Amino acid sequence: MDTLIARRGFLAGSLSVMGGTATAALAAGQASPSSGPQREFYELRIYRLLRGPMVARAERYFAQALVPALRRLGTGPVGVFSLAVGQHNPSFYVLIPHPTGESALTASSRLGSDPEYREAAGDFARATPSDPPYLNVESRLLAAASFMPRLEVPAAAEKKQPRLFELRTYRSHSKAANRKKMEMFGEGGELAIFRRTGLQPVFFAETLFGPDLPNLTYMLVYADDAARQKAWSTFVADPEWKKLSSTPGYTDPEIVADISNVLLRPASASQV
């Protein structure tokens, strides 16, 4: 208990040092029902692996231990994705939606107190230094955007149909520019243009902790790569998008420093 209290105190101090941005996001997630939909929080874990036994062992761990245990903790549908295109292949991306900031901050300690999880984790949890479960794990904490407060599970996921995901990160040169890009998607109408032109979102979020801050991170889903290319071609040619993207205050040179993206495929354990 003392360790958990100390951890919460450290996190509270860290949030304060960040100038109140993360604190405001955490507070927004706790909003009352009358103030609108409650914003989710997302933990994005990236497991870096080596080719060979690590991959199959990790897949078993996600399917048999981690995902079932996270759902028992009250998290939303958990996304588990293998890297299709991008650096550090093989890697798994695990997207964990939390109903509150408190849930996100205490998930790891609560997992450790779950005997069913500890038993199911098996050889993954008990791996030795000579045969480790992974090379390393990177974890990021994100707060859902106010204009898309909850994750949208693709219909193809419920039907177990093939799908391709694109995870995109827009880094800005300042927090003010980052807020402007968020505004562009919400109040500016960019998200509505996305939906109209075939770019189907899964989530939009502001990164609170992680690399390349400040940034906006979001995920899109497609039937396949041909559908992805068609949707983006339709989007960039759209007259409404061309007008919006050339509006002073919303142009890329003003608010976006760089863009990175990876393509992901759902693993067998994925619920997204």
C-alpha cells in the first residue's frame, strides 16, 4: 500500500511539473455525466521482440493471460497488433482503454495482485535472462480527445474480418501548436472530413507521457492497403480539406513539426 501511495504521489508531482496539461486531461476524464461523455485514457504498450520463439510466446501471453486479466480489471476492448510496416519488426502494440485516469495509473499493480493472471502468464512471466520474454517494453499514456472521447471498435473486428490499422503521430513544435491541431480535427471539422472520405477512426488522443511530446496520436482502420491508399487519395483531393488545410492558423508549417506512422495487423488476441 505504501508503494502505491508513493507512486501516486510521484505521478501527481510529475503531472504538476508538466504545466497542468496532463492534470487537466486527467480531470476532464473524471467529468460528471452532465458535462458530456467521459473521456477514456489509453495505455499504449510496445513490445520489442526478436524473431523466433519470442513471438509465439508473446502471442500466447496476450491471449491467455494479459487480455483476459485486463478485462477483469474493467478496461475496454483491448487491441493487440503486430507490426506490419515500420521499424523494429517484430513488435507488438497493445492498446488498453481505461475508463478513468486512476484505472490507467494502477493497472500494473492490480494485475500483480491477480492470482489467475499470475498463473496464466506462465513461461512469459518466468522467462530467464538467457531467454527473455522481450527485448524491451515502451509504455505511453494518452488521454482521449474531447471530440472523440471513446474508442470505436471497427465492425470488422466483431465479425473477425481482415483489417489493417494505421497508427499516426503528429508532433508539434509547441503545446500551443499541438492544441491548434487538436482544434483543427474537432472544431475545425477535419475529423468529419476523415469520416466522409473513408478514413475510419478508432481513437484520437493527446499523449500525456511518452516520446516526441507534444503530440496528437490517432488510429485508423481499413479493409486492406488498397482501401487505405484509396481513402487517403480521396481525402487529399477533397475541396473542403484543401480549404481547411490552407486556412491561416491551420497550415502544417504552423502547427505540425513532423508526422510518423506505422501499419499494424490485429493479432489473434485482439478485440479491436
